[in-house]
Amino acid sequence: MEPRPPDESGIPDPSAAETPSDSGSVQSVVREASPDFLPALQGVLDLLDGVLAQELVVDRVASRAVLAQVRALFQDVDFDQLSPRGRTFLRRIVRSLSDLHLLPEEEAEGRLQRTRKAVAQRYRQGPDPGPDLTTAPKRRMDAPVRDRSSDAATAIGGLRGVGPVTADSLATIGIHTVADLLHHLPRTYQDRSTATPIADLEDGEYAVVVGTVDKVRSGRGRRVRFLEVTLSDETGTLLATWFRPPPYLFKAFDTHAEVVLMGRAEKKGETLRMNHAEFETAHRAEGRDEAKGSGDGLHSGIVVPIYSLPSGLGQRSLRKLVHQALGDFAEGVADRVPGGLRAQLGLPSRSEALAALHFPEGPEDLPLLRAGKHPAHEALLWEDLFILQVALLRRRWALRQRGCAAQALSRATDGPALRDRLVAALPFELTGAQVRVLSEIDGDLDGHKPMQRLLQGDVGSGKTIVALLAAAPLLEAGQQVAVLAPTEVLAFQWWERARDLLEPLGFAVALLTGGQGAAARRHNREQVATGAAKLVVGTHALFQDGVSFHQLAMAVVDEQQRFGVFQRAMLLDKG
């Protein structure tokens, strides 16, 4: 097997070191026989440590300097004595450092740190990282079938075609695993199933045009290189222009060849233009890409997904990665809804829903897809809600298993009950709704399961007095009640109201807020910890580590939507 020439990294292709054995296997030379391999890695480590320690701004000059030093370190390495794995590793180092100046400062520093970590790990493995034996198929038809049940939680680098540079780029938009990529849904769709005659194009319209290349012209204008292709069909002529085109684009168009252009038409005078349009040439349309396994038919002739893109990655590249992920990992996406329930509701599986959203079958579904109301959207949303409901039920069950701290049945029986005395002290009579709600709360307190009740009412409807009256049996039983308010103003209003009602009857009320002085805060905490204060009113200071309750039986959260789930849980854990 003749080795392919070195790429821009200067390191020969790894396939050059593979030698077929008699058994049909490819035995790669794993031990790195080159004596300069490990010293070169040590040199790279020292270089990266210096760059990270000095916190250099990685501009174009610094990036080229770092890359030149790395290549100089690799010059003494005898690549003929390296295993394919060793050569691939060195190539990845060079590629990861080649475009640092194109990244934002934080991303460039993260790339350097990840590269440094990988080099250090490989250096610690020494010259012999372990065996590398792979079975080479005798013919293409003997290649193993793709495993569609692979775990989609694998790192995005496990997807073919995703190197360290692409992985870093995808990470900037939160794609770290193949599952993340599969759930990176299109932001919109374009109908490329029907071509529009050039004469029918409207200014600003996104369209698909099929025509013949009449002329190809390139040049430089105002210090910017450009490529201009004149395309015509039976109805008219269109100019397609690319500014700063990549090198391959200059060889992509042949005169008299048929081309499919996809882009936004612009009318300037009598001339129709498309700038930076996507294109498919005739040889691709005839299936050349399919023969190479590059995913022909993903960019034209169908409804095409349009994604939010990270820096350095185009729509075509991301589309191919998503298509490959669906083929290799779609069945590895966990389906959380039981099969019987899914069949009863007529919902597609999660993998089927993802496939339908990434690559729709036809333009008839476009209105639903663009509105987010396609059955596949509903299936994903329903599954997410199902998972949330199951999680809430599990949490509620776990809370019930912990038992209830409140023991309202052990209330005092000598003389009128505390609630009766409080009601008698009120300057008004309770409404029927207030009496009914108090009765329901008493039913919860008399049970053996924790109560979670939402008390809802208009401003001035009497929610505060209902909460204080609901707490009365617990206070009378010697237990404590906490009132959590979102602001110090509300907390002070609660404290004043509770103090006026309870302190004349012998029940101390404590106030805990962040704005209190150190002495007052220390005194109130002691009152709460010893149980001297039966009702405790406060803000976020209530669930701080320094606050402990003697016997917390009930928590009242005012405007509970202004507190996080974990904040409320921290207060409940003190009971």
C-alpha cells in the first residue's frame, strides 16, 4: 500500500504504516519505535505550559509562532517508525493549533488547555499505549453492518468526520455528545423540491434555480477576490457571485455544465444575482457523492433543514453530520415513554420523531414544521412532559416516605384553643371560603403525609390570616412555623401582623433578614434554635446554613414563584 502524501500538517497519512497479515487482519505497529517521539511530546508540553502561564493573546502572529515551534519539534521524529495511532495523534496536535487566531480568546484558551491535557495523557502512557488490532474486510460488502443501537450519549468526537476542531466548534453551541447533535433541531426549513424559472424570480425570494453554466469569471476587486458564474435557462440569465471563495470553488464549475443553485435572489437594475448561493453540480446530482458515502440528496430536491450554526461550520457540513448521526446512533436515543402508552396515544418513537424533524418527507408538512406543531414536535414535547410528571411523582413519593414532622393532633385541650382565641380577637368574621380552606388544611395536618397546598386568592382576600390561623394548632402543640417572604418589606409586614396577634397570647415571633445587625441576627437565631420563638418570619436568610430550627413543622412561602425549587427544598430540609 503506497502512502498518501503529507497534508498541511506535514505528517504522512497513518494508513501508510498498515501491513496486512495472512489472516486478513490489519496489525498496526503500536509501540512507538522512534526515540524522538516522547521528547517531542515533552517539548510540546513545555511550550503549551509557557503559553498558558503567560496568558498570551493568541493573534495570527502568536498562533503561527506556536505552530512553527510545534512543527520544529516534530522534525526529528522518524515517522516511519511510528504506529498509525502515533501519526494520527501528531496530526491532531498540529490541526488543533492551526486556527487558534480565528477563535475568541476564551475558546482559544480552552483549546490550548484541552490540547495540553491530551498531550500529557499520551506522554504518561509511554512508548507502548497498548495493542491495536482491527479486522480489515476483504471487500466492501464484507464490512460490518452499522450498529444502529449505539449509545447516543457518546462524545461528539465519536462521530465519523468530527475532529478536534469541529468538536470545539460544536461545543460553542452546547453540542458535546451525539445526542446533543440529534436534539439540535432545525430553526427553519427551505423547500428545494421545486425549481423556479429564472424569469419568475422575485427580488428577495429564496429559490432553487436549475441552469447551464455559460461563463466563469474570477478576479480581484477592492482587495477582495471573487468568483462570478453566469447561469442561464430557457427563460433568462442569472449571475452567481462568491466573495473570498475557497480554493476548491474555482474548479467546481465547468462551462456548459448543469448546476443547481439555492439562495436568495437580488435584483439590481435588470440583472438578477445570487450571492454565496449553495450549489449542486451535475456530477453530484448523478450520485457521485452517494457512491462515496457523503450523503447525496441532502441539499437539493427535498425540504432542507436550516440550523443555527457555530463559527467555522456551514449548513452542508452540519447537515451531513446530523444525517450520519441519525444513521449510526438514532436507535441509541433513549425512549422514555412505555411502548404500550405510546401506541395508545399514536405517538412516534423518539428516534422516528427526530428523523422526521431533521429530514421531512415532503413539502406538505412545511406549515406545521415551521409553526412547531408537527406530530413529531408534539411527540417530543409530550415525552418531555411525561418525564417531568414522573419526576414530580417520584419526588412526592420520596417526601411521603420521609414522613411528616408536624404532629397537629397533640394540640392543647385546656381552655379555648389558640385558633379560637385568635378568631375572637379579629375585628371581622371569617368568610365561608376561609373557613372551608382552614378545614381542608386541618385535614392535611391530621394526616401522616407531608402537605403541599397552594393557597390562591386576590390581594386583600385574607390569605395572611388564613396562614396564621392554620399555624395555630402547631404553635399550640409546641412546634415551630416558618414564614418565608421574598423581600424584607413583606417580611416586616408579616412579622408585625403575627406579633400583634400572637405575642399577647404568649407566643414569641422572631424576624430574620439579611439587613439585620450582627447582634440582632445572633439573638434571633438563638431564639429559633432553642425553640423560644415559635413563629419565625424571614427572607432568604431563613435557609442559610447558620439557621437551625428546634422543631420546624410547617413552612409558609409567600409568593412562592419568586423562590427556586432548591431554595424551598433547603428550608424544608430543616424540618
